Amino acid sequence: MTPKKLSIIAFSGDFDKLTAAFTLATGAAATGYHVNIFFTFWGLDAIKCKRGRSPVGSGLLPRVFGILMGGLRVAPLSRFNFCGIGPKIFRSLMKKRNVATLEQLVEAACQLGIHLYACEMAMNVLGLKREDFIPEIRDVIGVPTFLALSEGGQTLFI
Amino acid sequence: MTTNHLDITRDHCPMTFVKVKIALDKLHPGDTLRVLLTAGEPLENIPRSAAEQGYTILSVSEKSPGVHLVEIQK
């Protein structure tokens, strides 16, 4: 039997939207789905090796973006960010209520063998290289490859 | 053949499913995983998705009000 398939386009680098993307991805993978996540634009922040604010990227503007956007640890909330206090409150609530944190979900995604892909075009714009990302990234791909990978399954844009 | 135990009564979605899946992946043919879980989403979906992935559900029994034991064999 062909496994069910879920493909997620992770566009947002927001803490809450990434949490939603990784919750859906890990839940699907754990219940037998083949899962692909295609990280593009701000979504690429989720898979950077450096999780804090760091001048990652080649060129002045990409480095400034790297510092402003940062990585997973400094991902902002899409609402009520309050200069970075919002995500800290969320993380604290999640730990208190025994709900997986974003970092735990990313780790689970890697353990479950979810296929992670980085967008070639967004990487070029932001001056990022493959070495800037976690080693679990399966490949750097473009739109035609993503469409071929997601064919026959469900696709979500987050 | 070994029997492994997993308690996910304090976990929430998606970690309930994630922990079971990772534990199931570690089993060898003939091994059993005994999962203690709560009623509702985990009880409805863990036996179903394990069966869909080719595992055998040996038993489902209520251990205490709202807490169930599911035995899954590879």
C-alpha cells in the first residue's frame, strides 16, 4: 500500500506558525504518513545551525537579516511578541503543561525521518549556504522538485 | 522476544504518537510494546494507526478509569 503523504511549505519563521507546522508534520509522520517540509524565506530560520542571532549569510544585507531574524531560539510570535517576551511565556507554558516545545518538535521530526528540504531560490536571496543549515536537511531543491515530491498527497502552506 | 513499556498518560498530541512511533520502530519482529494511555484521542488513534502500519494489536484493556493498556506486537 502506498503511504499517505503530507507536504508542508514552511514559509513563516514565526514561533507559533513553526510550532503548528512541526506539530502537524510529526503527528502525521508518527501515524504513518510520509512527510516532506519545504522551507522557504523566513521558514529557513527554523533549520539554521545557529539558533540565536548570528550574522549568517554572505553579503552585508543577508548578514543584517541574519542578525535581525536569527534562528529557532529567537523566533518571534506572529501576535503579542512583546519584543521577544511572548515566545518565552509560550515556552514556559508549554513546559509547565507538558506540551512539546518547538525545539523538541524539530528534534522529533529529525528522529522520525521527516524529509526536510531547503528552497534554493530563498537561500540565494538571503545569501545562505547548505552548511548554514542542520545536517538533517535532505536536499536543496526548487519548485519543480517540490511539486514532484508532493504529488498525490496533501499540501499545506504555513 | 522482549516486552517494552511506555507510559504516555502525561503527554499530549503530537508527542503521544511520536513516542509510540519511535518505540515501535525499535522493536524486532515478535517483540511487544505495552502502552499505557488515556481515553480519547490516544486510545482512538494509536491502535488504529499501529494496525495501519502493519503491527498487531494484541489487547486493549482499561486499567483504571480513563487509563488504558494497549499491547502492540511487531
